[in-house]
Amino acid sequence: MNLRNFILRRLLLSVFVLLGLSIVIFVISRVVPGDPARMALGPKAPQFAVDALRQEMHLDKPLTSQYVYWLKGVATGDLGKSLITKRPVVEDIKEFLPATLELALYAGLIMVLFSILFGALAAKYRDSWLDTFIRIMAYSGVAVPAFVLAVLFLLLFGYIWPIIPVLGRLSPGMEPTTITSLVTVDSLLTGNFAAFWDGFKHLILPALALAIGPLFQEARLIRSAMTDNMGKDYLAAATGYGISNRVIMQKYLLKPSLIPAVSVMGLDLAALMGNAFLVEVIFNWPGISRYGMTAMLQKDLNAISAVIIVFGLIFVLVNILVDFIVAYLDPRIRLGGKM
């Protein structure tokens, strides 16, 4: 199996995953108690208005026809109107998604960079105090969810030690010219370094709250893989050829040891947005996760379905990217084990 066939197979499987996700979302939106048309118009709306909206939403047709109409709307970008904002859900997604993407991007960078660093250090100095510390933090990361860390950060840096901002995305009057809707990126593109620094400070705490848990767990995976590979014959051969320890550590030991961790990193990167639901609420972050939380509390089915679709699409895209990275690190995977 060459690289082209590997990519085509992954893309084809992703299409089926998205199709299955659409079916699940549609079924859930239809089995929820209550009439979607009545919920959209309110309990005091006249019956003729409800019937007209049911006809407009195709709720008077069989479920299979409803699914075809709904899928066609999703494919064309028509996700309906939100009960919360009273405007098309697509506009809400365009407004709130960039904030969560930016938060997940910084949390992901922290998670990936420091997990590799701590994992490599723990393997190099195994059974030391550093290794023990990373092990304890990995267990703590499993036990302590992100929203608990968010509350602790809010109390520490919002009341006890207020050295960095804890609420919102930017301070008043710091809004840069919108280009990508990513505050730090737009600030750099427009040369507004004051807005960049302000946005970066606002990102620190929510990004850390999301990243700390998976960071140390992945560091333990990297440490474990590197420790197992240290006894392999190819490393002994590399040492015998006189290759320096730094090159052996970075090229011959770290690279193959990243393979099991990269797969987990991909899942954690995609899960960052799902874990951000309560974190965004705690830090008053204007992202799509907080929007989705509000939609759930208000039973806004159109908004809920749109948020799930967006998150599902991000999961699929991240998994495809992870497959490519793993295939690059391990040729046996992209060649189907024929080596």
C-alpha cells in the first residue's frame, strides 16, 4: 500500500464516519421530548403558526424525508436558526468558533511541546525525583478534570494573586483589526503588539487548565516507550558506530518512541474543545463550547446539532492528521506492514 492509497482510504473512511455521525445527531434531535416547532416559537404561540413552522421544517414528513432535507441543509450550510440568538446558527458558528480554536491551539502547543520535553527528561533521568514528579502529575491529571483546575486558577489569580487577567478574551479597547478572527494572529498581522500581549495573557490560564491533565499523561507514555526502546539492538549498534548520545536520543530513540504517544495526542487535541465546555464558562471565554453549553441548557436543538457537527468534523480532521504523522514516523503503517 503506497502513500496515495493510504490517504485515499483514510479519507473514504472519514466520509462514512461523518455520515454515521449525521444519522446519530438527527435521531437524537428527533427523539428529544417536545415539538421542535413549539419549542422554537414558545408555549404561547398560536397553533397555526406552529403548524406553519412544522411544515417549513419538514416535520410533517416521514423521518427518512426529514433526514434527507436536514442532511441537504447541513451540506449547504443551512443549520437553521438559534433559539438563543434569533439568527442563523451558521453566523453563530462563525462568531464563536475562532475563539475556541485559538484556545485549543495554544493548549495543544503547550500539551505537545511540554509532554515531549518532560517525557524525554523522565526517560533520561528515570527513577529520579523528576521521573517521580511526572508520574505523580500524570496520576493527578487523570483524577482532576480541567474545570477543577480552572476554578483553582480563577481563585488563585483572580483573588489571591491577581497578576494576569482571568476573564474574557481581551481587555476593553484592545480589539485588533479582524482578519482571521484569531486575536493573537490578527494582532501580529496588523502589528498591534499590545493587543497580542493582552490576548496572550488572557489565553494562559484557560490553555493551562485544558493542557495540564493530558500533558503529563502523554509524558508518561513517551517516557515508557523511550525506556522500552533503550534496550533495543539498533541503539547498541548506533552506539557502537560512535554516534553521539545527543543524536541517538533525538533521532534514533525519540522518533520511534513518539508513535504511541502521537495517537493519544491526536485524541487529546480533538478532545480539548469538548473539555472546554465548562472551562470557557468559568473564564467567560466567548467560544463555541460555551455557546454549546448555553444551547443545551436552553434546549436549542439547531445550535446543539451544529456544535456536535463541528466537533465531529474536527475529530475526523485531527485523526486524519494524526494518521499521516504516524505513517511518517513509522513507514510500516503506511506500507501496510510490508517491509
